[in-house]
Amino acid sequence: MAFVQHPQIETIPVLDERSASFFALGIAKQTHRPVVLICSSGTAGANFYPAVIEAHENRVPLLVLTADRPPELRYCNAGQAIEQQKLFGNFTNYSTELAMPELNVSRLQYVRQRSAQCYQQCLYPISGVVHINIPFRDPLAPIVDPEIELWCDRLPDDFFDHLQPFTKPQLHQSIKLPNSKRGIIIAGVAQPEAPEAYVRAIAQISKLTGFIILAEALSPVRNYDHFCDRNLISTYDTILRNPKLAQSLKPDFVLRIGEMPTSKILRQWLDTNLIETWIIDESDRSLDSLHGKTHNCLTSVTNFANLLENSSQTQDLTYSNAWEIAENQTRETIDRLLQSTTNLFEGKAAWLLSQVLPSNTPLFISNSMPVRDMEYFWKPNDRTYQIYVNRGANGIDGCLSTAIGIAHNNQPTVMLTGDLTLLYDTNGFLIRPYLQGHLTIVLLNNNGGGIFGMLPIAQFDPPFEEFFSTPQNIEFENLCKTYQVEYEQIQSWEHLTDRLKTLPTQGIRILELKCDRGFDAKWRKEKFSAIATGLLGFLAMIQVNILIGF
């Protein structure tokens, strides 16, 4: 009631707590400010758990307020009373329980300061979740009490004036990198608050060091490629599938910005070569899943770029040129293959979106196969797309609700998803009446989990089809009628392009592409292998002095 009655707070009721929590996650992703989740006591808060985990792992600020029964009604079989203190375990920045409400100034001062501190703990030292458990006694309803009204009139007008917006501190000492002739920058998964400044900083580091940039599609770098000139490498996953070329392109130093890219090929390459790595990230948590020779730089990439000294080392230009030639050839080959593919191949959807969406479109990518197709096929561009993803815990739960949260009070937004991920969160459609904005869902329906067709388990059928691919045989057109969501089945790539060039401004619609899981898996395996095999021969024919060992 207090939140609803506050004139400066937007309060939205969502039936399903799990959906509500992922909706809040989406809003927090696009605003980079804490969003408040409120629920009653009992299992309601437990339904927040998946989003709390994702927010913790992806460093998204959420402030969770769970109502609770008073202490005397706990552990005595009272209704809707469970153990709620530290409900979310280790997945919070901080967890606390407020004292029982009392009508006195000192108690209100306590609540004021505690609330301000908890808000700050949502943002520092790293963004994440703060859980406040709040017990109440009856009466719970906002019954008019003359005594309280008189008491409130005596509160000083400046009671909240000392509270100021929180800003994070930054390092100030200069930074000098180790000597390196074959250094690379890896721009990993990131959703920064100021993407253009983020990319400018990476480009500045590249210019100062001469390092080329391996850019994950879930980093903003691929959508501001003019900043990086010719140093941007987008096809590294395919390039590194050639073992000889991968060994020849081994660097002597890696500067990683943000989280590890999705590519398993890249991770294996780094793991095999045990290269000295510096990781730039404001978090004090380890982002080194490879447990390598790692140094953590606890600062923002913008601050790092400003403090970086001009490099006295000379980058090996033949090394950088080798990457550039491999990138140009691989990108040209991938583009040519996708251009000629008329089948509704899932991977082409990611490639096409990178070229036809209106500039600056927010785009949410669901987990499983879509994020991998983004890394394989998303084409570098200057369209300043804003890419969002739930890669904290990499789950398929809550993706629709997150995408709606990103679209809320935002520009028309697009979601790229598979069928199982969408089905897992159909309660998110209940948010539709409250959505201020528009969401277009590009649905890749291959009737099952296409990612498993890329794994060795695919050859074991049965039980592969029933227990791993798990086809659901849902008619999405009928599902859309239930939730009053617009629906259209896409018949061709030209049809999809036409529907995406201009986006609506209100509501939700689904554009469904019916895909073939078997064809898609076969396409990826055969084409990646063929491109990687042909790369080394191509480089050998180029009449330049590239000493990479072939």
C-alpha cells in the first residue's frame, strides 16, 4: 500500500512471483538501478529465487522485500509462516531482518538509515541482490489512526535531506602492462550502462597497445565497430577450429574485459596455452573459470583506459595482420553462405537481425542455442544495438519476463528465443496489460532443444529425442490467442526482414520461424568444419610476410 500510494513510484502487480522477479531483473538491466520486489510471507519469496540467482551471478541490482509473520507466530504452525531469514543463502550482497515497527523517532531513523545502506549495498562493491525480511503484526491494513497522523506532523521537514545519490569510487594510479609483442584483447559478455563510452575505452586500449580485439557478440563492441577500425575480430570461434592456425595465433598476453565469452572453442584455446591474463572488472569476485595465470584489475574499463600508460613495446604487426586476414576471409565466407541459405536456418536469424533492425534497438537474447548463434554469426555493425542476456546462471527460466522488463518504458524491443525457453515462461504474458512499450519476439521453433543436437549425446536415440530434445508440439498461434498476443508465421527471410525494419510501439507480437533441428545441426557442423579447413590454405596463398608457422 505504501508503494502504491507514493506519487513517484511506479508499482506493477504481477500474478506469478517468478515472472515478477525476472520482469524486475529486465527493468534493472536497462536502467542499471535497483528495482524493488515485494511479496507476502511464505512460498511467495521462494519463487523469486531463480531471478535472485541470475541477478547475483550477472551483477544486477535488486532490492527484495519479503513480508513476514512476527516472531511469536514462527515455528508454531501458524499459516504462511516459514523460515525466511537468509532465504536466498549466499546469493545476496547482504541479507537482514528489520526490527518490529514501533511509533517513535529513533525506530524511524533506524529504518531510514538501514534502507539507505541496503540500497547502497545493491550497488557496491558490486551490483547484486539485497534481501530485507520485514515482520509485521496486525493491524496490517492502513487504518486511519489520529495518533499516528499527529505524530507524523511533528517529523522535521529535512528528515531525508542528507541522503545523496551513491557513486562508485575509482582507482587513480597509472597502469603499465607487461611487455608483449603478441597481445590480444578479449571483449567478453557485458551490458554496460554507457555502451558507447565502454567501446571507446576498449578502442583506446587497443590503440595504445596495438592489440587486436576478439569481441563476443554479447559485448557492445560488435555494434560500434567503427571505433575499433580493423582490429575487431568477430569470427574467432570459427578461426580457432583449425588446430594449426590456432596454435600459430597463440598470444603471449591476454587482456580480458568483462566475463568470459560464450565460445567453448575460445575457452579451450586459452586453457591449453596457459597465457598470462589480466582481467578488467569492477567486481572483487573471481572471473577466472580457467584458473590460469590471472591478475585482476578492480576498476572499470573506462578508468583503466584513462590510467593506461602509452606502451613502449612494439606489437608484432605480422601477428595482427594474420588475425585481420583470417577475419576478413572467414567473415566473407560466412556472409556468402548465409546469404545463399534459403531454408529457415536458426543461425541466419541472428545474422539477419544484425543488419535489418532499426538502429539502437534493445535486443534480448535467450539462452541455449540463440546465444551461440549470436557468437557465430552476429555481424559487426555501427547500428548501436543494445544487447541484453541472462548469462549469470545461463538458465532458460524467466527469459520472456526479463525481455518484457527491458521493453518496459523503453524503445521498441526485440527478443530472439527458442520454443522451449518461451514455453518455460509463458506466465510472463500476464504482464502484457502493464507493458508500456513494445516487444517483438522472434521465435525459432524447432520443436525441442536444438542445442543438444550439437552434442555427443545426440547419437544415443532412444532416449535422446524424448528426454533431451523434449519436443512439446505446441501451436503457438493458439497460445497467442489465449494471452491476446499478436501472432504471425514467417514464410521467408524477405518476410522477416519486412516485419523487422519498422517496429510497433505498443503491445507484444510473435514472429514464428518453424525450423528443422536436424538440418540446423548438420549445417553448423559441416560448414564450420569446411571453413576452418580452408583457412590455412588461403593464408598460405597470400603474398605477405606473415610468420605464423604454417
